[in-house]
Amino acid sequence: MPNWKEVLDELQVVAKSGNPQALDTVRRKYLAEVYKKTGRNLIAYYSAWLQRPNAAETSISDKDKNALMLTIHKMDRTKGLDLILHTPGGDLAATESIVDYLHSMFGNDLRAIIPQISMSAGTMIALSCKEIMMGKQSNLGPIDPQMGGVPCKGVLDEFEQAKTDIKTNPSSAALWQAIISKYHPTFLGACKNAIEWSEKLAQEWVNRNMCKEDADRAAKILKEIGDHNSNKSHARHISKEKCKEIGLTIIDMEADHVLQDLILTVHHAFMHTFSSSTALKIVENHNGIAYVEQLPIK
């Protein structure tokens, strides 16, 4: 199957043939090929967060429910769903709603496919599936919640450190006052609630599907993937082998070379689409039905 450059060459050939929708044509061609190979419903959820890191619209939001409703409509739901994920994550409430909706449509017959990166809330969606397909190039990320880009667990740890330091060394109070004063009055409580909410959802989803009747494995997964102190950074990239080590049900993308090539070709096609258009997010199924979020008109 085509690599990144060969997909670009194919796009140029299709465009030169007079097709004004070359990006859509090539991308949908390979989405259909993946469906033919697996026999499972397919939806690609793609964000342009790598191309436009400052665009808020690239994150998971409630708009995505409409996108999924559109792309799931008329599917034969007995075929399950493969969900290709490429996202930085986003709103926790929207993620909860999306996962609940997917399970209401397909039960537990959900499989996540990670061509490159699915972080934060994107990882949580993957955890709700029965299995996750990853390649050597694939990464998930920690699921500890953030507030305005600040790790909630880090905030609580910092506050506890402040209390300890002030108790043992009262002269440090002025220094800590300058640090803690940047937090608004309800910030600590909001951080605590976000952590509890995130952990509760992840635990429910893993226990419901991937780790059904295996509470010990579920607990290990959540401890490893949700602990800010051990992961050190919310931006940490967790490899396929590490995901296996902590207990996730991982399918090696390399085990089926034909399917691997098809998935990566789809990935290249989406990357070219984002590089050559104003699209910020695309949710698209194997039938070519798509929801596209565009750069806002100024």
C-alpha cells in the first residue's frame, strides 16, 4: 500500500485528472478498503491538532456527538465498530456522553485503532473499547485531568506541599502565598472533583468491557495510566509495549500487514487533507459520510 509520499503522488494524479475533490476521493477510497478487509463498521475520528495546535476546535467537544450520529446512521450495528482515533483529547463531559452513545449503539463490540497518537480523553475513549490496535509508531497518553493546561493532581500536591512547608517553616508563607494566590477560590475543589470524575469513568469503562470480571487488571491499568506522579507529564507518550505491560488488551497492527498498510494509508490521507485544507476535524465513515469542522471565518 502507498506510503506518505505515494499518497501525495496519488492525490496529485487525481487532482490533475480534473477531480476537484481529490483529497476526499483518495481518503474515502482507503476507508472503504479497510472496511472491506475487516467487515466491521468503520469511523475515523481525526483532529488537525498537530497542524494547528492553537485551534480550540481540534479538541473533543459536544459537537462530536452530532458527527457520530451522522456517521452511525443506517449502519448495520451487528457488525460492531472500529474507531480510528487521532486526537489530543478534550472535554470530559463530552467524552462521557460520546462513550455512552457508542455503547448504546454497539454494546461492547468496539475496537479502537491508533495509527499515531490518541491522548488524554482520546485514551479514555480507547479504554472503553474491548481491545486497542496499535503499531510500533502508536501512542496513548495519561488520563489525569487538566484545568487550563495545569495538571489537577499537581495542583493538589503543590497545595499539600505548601501546608507542610508553612507548618515546619512559617517564614516560607510569603513565598507560598505568591504561588497559591494565582488559584481562584474554588479551583482546588474543582481539581479534586475532576480527578474523582475521571477515575470513576475510566474504572467503569474498563470494568465494563476490556477487563470484564478482572478487577485486579483494571486497577493496575488505571493506576499506571492515570497517575500524574508516575507519568510526570500529561504529554507523555505511552508506547504499545508499555500498554501491553500495564495490562491493556492490545492487538499488534503488524500482525496483519495488509490491514496495517491500509490503516497507515488512511492516516497519511488524513494528514494530507489537514495540510492542504482548512479542515480542523473530520469524522468520517467507510461509506464516505463525513462531518467536517472548518477554521472559523474571520
